[in-house]
Amino acid sequence: MRPASLGAPMQSVVVDEVDADGAADVRPAPSRWQDEGRRLGGWALRRPLLAALTLAALVGLVVAFGLVTPAMVTAQERRHVLAAAAFPGAVQELDAGPAVRWSVPFDETVPPLLVGDTVVVVDGPDLQHRSLVGVDVVTGAQRWTVPLAADPSPTQVRCHELGGRLVCLAGEGPPPDQRDLAPGELPPAPAPAALLVVDARTGDVLASHHVEGRVVAATTLGDDVVVATYWWGAFAVRRIDPMSAEVVWERRDGAAITVPAVGDVTLRVGGGLVVATVSGSTLVLRAATGEQVRPAHRTAGTDETRMLEDGTLVRTRYRLEAVGVDVMSELSTGEGQPWLTARGVPVEPEVDDHLSGLVFTSGALAGGPLVGRVSAYRPGREEPLWRAFAPAREIAAVVDDRVVLRVAGALVGIDERTGVQMWRRTFGLGLGRAFTDGVHLLLERTTPEEGATLVALDLETGRIDWTAPLPDGSSRVLQLGGHLYATGDGRLVALR
């Protein structure tokens, strides 16, 4: 019996292009292209008008594609760069180390400022030839330049965002130290500072005025600027309309200055108040009128007064107890009774999503078991919600349900609700400022081995997700809007 047949054997078949008569065209590709070119040329000779229109249409499509595509990419990038972060004060999420997008030269003594989609820096070869420079936040392209006048010498430049506009004060540097003057000698009167209002988008100067006195601090209040000036024991705080230079109110206080060489002078605005701190003294003024606000009741001991970022006024007093000095702080709106009295000094986190509603303090009875430990208070309760076990005086972040403490070269993550320690990450020396994208804690770090780097820690677990070196020459990181920038060697570098 023969085996069953499996069918006809398979054969190799060559498949190729064929001519109209069925014969395969086996010529090389260049020859076939030449024939097609001759046919196309013949068609163009027979129909020149149609050929010209077709060619023009093709050229137009190529040009349009070349123009529209970059514009679409830039528009998409602009939407991404200007998109909102997880919460105000956060940066956009970084799943990996950021790359350099652009860099521009700038004067590192004047902090850069983001106004809308324009980054404003100060640049120039020397103090007499400085300019305000506006660059596109997306591309880094220069948009405009506004020269600063040489008289007065723009040694000190302070810029602020005000209603989408740029307000800058440029004037002389710090006053001379009284100890450098001969007996009876008075220092020369300072030249008035220049006050400029600039359209941040176009660079148009909308207003230009002068402010009397040497400007030592400035901030914004509504549509106005608040300026602190000093000269020879006379300290003044003024609220000024920057468009007209009209003084809304002025408060003078010579007693607040004890040393002519003014050091750290700060101005803070919030809660309807203006708080000016200079030489260890504090002025608390009503923002509407400039009238001085005094405590609702006298407190014993030595008081320190300051304003928190949210406008809360803090008055801290020190009481001498049998075993040491007890520290108590009263938090209020500035007038009336305090809404919270807490042991220790209030601590403001470096980054905060402001969802916890907690008030944090550090320090307590000197020599006691609670000294140098962070406590969390709930408004309306006299006793703390919890006290951290690890000794710490600084809070790096309060985000979601994590409170991250700085503890002697380490970071400790604790549960916001209970104060229980969840993780600890030791770095040693070299930790710098902290930022967050809502998922990671982003930290400056400088070590001899790695140089300047940016480290990302998972807020939930403390795990290091990535480490990225800063650009060559950069040593610090700052935040403008929802993005980070590296600075160093006189350059501002956009990280994306």
C-alpha cells in the first residue's frame, strides 16, 4: 500500500513589479526613476500652467509645515511651562533629573523675578551700567532691555511684581557706619532712589519717579508699594502709589534705629498690617492708615514681634523660671486677644501645601526635655497635638500627610496626624534649600565627591528616586513660578 499523497511539491516564485504586458521590470531603481522623471517632465511641458500651480502648492505646503511645526511645538511647551503645579509654591512634577533648557547672564546680587511669562534679571558690566532685562520664560530669548540711570548709582536694586507689572527701586547702597565718621561729622545726604514701573511683557516704562531717602527695604501692598528708608537715625515707612509717586501715608520713627549702619531690615505685609523690623525693633502699622498698632495688653519679659507668611502676627515673650527661661508665643491678627498661645517659637516650613491647618513651634523651657523639639498645635487647643521625638528646630516640608524635619544632617519624615516617625534619611553636611513637586522633596546638596547636585526624595517613604548634577558652574538652585533654576558664575540656567 502506497502512502497517501501530500500534494504537489512547493515551488519558489519570484514576485516583482511587472510592466503592462506582464513582463517583470528588473532594471535598477535609478533607471526607473530617470524614466519617471522624463515622463513627469514631458507632462509639465504639455501642461505648463497646471505644473506651475502644482509646484507652487507643494512649495507652500513645505514652507507652511516648516513654519507651523516649530510654532506648534513652542505653543505646547509654553502651555506646559505655564501650567499650574500641584499647589501654590510647588514646582511641576519631576520624574527624573531636569535638563538645561536655556541660560542667560545676570547679576547674582539681584534676585531674578518672574512676572507673567517674563523672567526679569539685572545685568551689566558694572554698577554704573546696569539694565533690567526681560527674557521669555519658555525660550530664554531676550524681549527687552531698560537701562538704569547712573545717577543715583544703582548699587541696590529691588524689584517686585505688582498686578502683572514690574516695580523696581534703584538707589545707593547701605549707609556708612557711624564709627567710620569723625566726631561731629555727618554723612552726605543720599540721592533719591529711582522708582520705575515697567510693562513686563513689552519693557515699556509706564512711570518713572524718585523716592527721597536711602531705600533699605520694599514690598507691595494692593496696588501700592511700601518702602522703608533710612538716613542718619531717621527711619521711615511710606506707602506710595507707584504710578503717581503720591505718598498714601508715612510713618517716621527715629527711635527704632540704634546703629546708623542698618543691617537686616525686613518688611512684611499681611492681615491688614505692615510689619517693619530693623535693629531688633519692630513697628506694627495698619496697612490702610499707617497708624501704629500696639498689643492689646502688656506682656512681661522681653518681647519679639514678627509676622508669618500668612499674615499672622507673633509676639514671643521670655519668662524667667526657676530652672531656666520659658518661651511662650501669642498668635493674633494684631489686635484683640490672641487666637493661640503656644510654648516655643513658631516655625515656618520651607515648603507647605497649607492643608494641615497646624501651627508648628520649636523650643521650650531651656534645659527641659522638650527643648529643641517641634510641636504641632491645632488652633483652639491649648495642648499640642503631638511633639516630635527627634530634636529639630527646622521644618523642610509639610506636604500631604508628611512633615519632614531637618535633624543634624538628616531628614526625618513623620506622620502629620500622629507625629510618629515614618522614615529617616541621613546625608551629613551639605544639604541646602528644599523644594517640592508634591511627590518629591527636592534638595540642594553639595559634597566634595559629587559637587553640587539636586536630590529627589519620595515624600511618602524617604526613598531617593534620583540624583542629578547641577550644570557646570552652578552652585545653587532657586524657584521661579513652577520651575527650578540653577545659578552660579553669573548665569541663570532654566531647568526643565
